[in-house]
Amino acid sequence: MNLRNKKELTSRTFNVGKGRIVFIESRKDEIKEAITKQDIRDLVAGGAIIIKSIKGRKKIERKGRKRSAGNVRKIVKKRKQEYVIMTRKLRNYARGRIQKINKEELNKIRKKIKNREFKNKMDLKRYIGDLNKK
């Protein structure tokens, strides 16, 4: 007896794989007569068709499957690298201009660099140029 279509109907009815469906040998005649999904539901309730439980560890929530903060850390690390590169560039430029700027102004500039008030080197050049004009 070929019951492949009945197995397919059962899998669609209960939303399970065909491998989990088992037909009882002694009640195959009843299974063969089933046509609708309701007939299949009745046979499962009656015990003519058995649906096996899931094997393996799929039920268990696996360790380490949760999203970690690693992705966030990578973004922060990149941002920090950009900050460090820009800060070093601006500080070196300000240090090179030490003859034209007094110590107090240099300290103010360094604090502004630390607070990221200058977007780039041109911004810093404009600021220093404005200081020299005063």
C-alpha cells in the first residue's frame, strides 16, 4: 500500500516533517480511507497516526546564540581610531606653531582638540589664523 499522499497531507495538516510521521500497521486501512485534513486529525487523536517528537538539541536554546555586544564594540573601536588619528594630527600641527602661539593659547587649543571642536586641520588653521589677526 502506498501511503505517500496521506503522509504528505498529514505533514501539511500538522506542519511537521514527513520523517516524524508514523502510521500504525494494523490501522492502515483506516488511514487509506482518510481524505480530508479533518479525517487526519481524527486519526491522530485516535492513535492511528503518531507524530514523533523533535530529536536532538533543536528544542534547547543553544549557548552563545544570543546577539553579543561584539558588533557594537567594533563600531566604537573604529570611531576611537579615527579620533586618535585626528587628535594626533591636530596636536602635531599646533605644536609646530608654538613660536607664533603663547602657552596659554596652546593649552586652550589642546583642550578644544580634545573636545573635538575642530573637524579637520583646515578648521584648526582658520582658528589659529583668527588668533594671529587679533
